Amino acid sequence: MNFSAVPFSATPLSTESLPNQVSARKPVPAMKANITRKLDADGLREARLLAVEEGLSVSALLAAKLDEIVRRRNGCDRAWKRAVARLRKGLDLGWTRPRSRDELHEQ
């Protein structure tokens, strides 16, 4: 499949239009934006078949797959950062330098 995304612009939600009763601590719903994709005929046919098997529309299938890719990448990035932090900190394994040959012979 050949996916091409057209750049889009989206304006963020403002809290100025919200009623005074709404607290600033309540989460703002995730903003969604449309993207345009170009698929060749074979790719579109395959995407439709996959979507039917999953019980989704082609758009919902693509959105779900993109979300999965982003979540996986974010999870990998977090795991990578945790691993690097553990390596930098190091572990105390209780290792002590063995005595040198001269120290052993002095006894």
C-alpha cells in the first residue's frame, strides 16, 4: 500500500469559549483532524477487505493502525530511556578488584 498524507492545520481548543462552571482541571477532548490519503486501486481493495474483516471502515482501520504504531513507538522510547538511565546509574554487584600478584606474594 502506498500512503500519502497531505499536511493539515488545526487550531487548538481554547478554554475561553467554555462555560464558567467548567473547571480548568477537566480534560479537554482529544482534537481530531482529517487527513487525505492516496491509495492505488489494489491497495484500496486490500484495505477494504482488511477493514471488513475487522468490522471497521477503512478510515477507522487506518486510524487504529496509526494509533497502534504511535503507542508502540512511545512505549519503546520510554523503555529505551529507562534502560539508558539504569545503565548510567549502574548496579553495585559487590565487585572488588582482585589482589595483585605482588600483594599475594607479600603474605
